[in-house]
Amino acid sequence: MEVIDPHARVADLVGLLYSLENTFNGKTDLYMLEKEMEVDLDDLMPIVYTANSLGFITVGEGDIIITDKGIEFLKSNLKRRKEIIKDSIKKIEPFKTTLELKYFTIEELKYVLEKKGIQVYNSPEGLYDLQITLVEWGVYSGLLKKEGERFIVVTT
């Protein structure tokens, strides 16, 4: 089951795609990308996994290749970028479950995710990581809005 890494951020996605397309003409290996972005591999992998899950890149045998969707995202204005993210996150967790729940607290969502076998948020920082993920990707893209302690799926 694909899950957005709790340490992946939208700004990291933009940086990754920009470097891939403009520095490496759309394809490079992890080592070269790590050097270019001046980050440790441990810090790079959350966005690589997430970008791959969202369909913005493909990863195979150490090579990272930007997809047509990744190029479209880069060339789009802010409004279109948000739409692309919104459409993409609907297919992976935790957003797949948010669409089922429609109206929920962080605790309720975490409980349902754990029942589904998703353990990435099962840590002392789990609730915080889940909230950051929901805001960073869901609220930013317009898929979710927050009212008090609850999140609400915006009509899609």
C-alpha cells in the first residue's frame, strides 16, 4: 500500500523535479541527485518515494526519471499544480482513507489507518506527522479543509 512519507514536503517535490529536469535533462542516478541537492540520501529518500508514488518520477536500478506528469507539474502555474497534487494524492494513503471518512479528527484517521495495517504513523510522533501530512498535501491542494479539530474533505 502506497503512503505519502511523513517527511516529504511539497517544496521538496518542486526542488526534486526542478533539479531533475533542468540540471539532469530528466534523468540521473541517486548519487548525482544527492550531490546536486546537497542532502544526505536519508533526507532525499522520503521525497523520492513520495514523488514516485504520486507518478511524478519513476525509479529503477538507481536511476530517477521524471515522467510526463512531473514535467507538466513543473510547467504549470500554482493553481494547476495544486490540482495535479489533489488528483494524485487521492490514490494513496492517508488520503484514500480521508475520502472514505469525509469528516474526521486526526485520532479517528490514525485509528482507521492502523486497522488497515498502515503503521507509518504508529509512533510517538505519529499524530503530529499525520497532521503535517494532511496540511502539507491535503489542505494545500484543496482536497481538505480544517475546522477546529476536524478535517473535512472538500467536495471533489
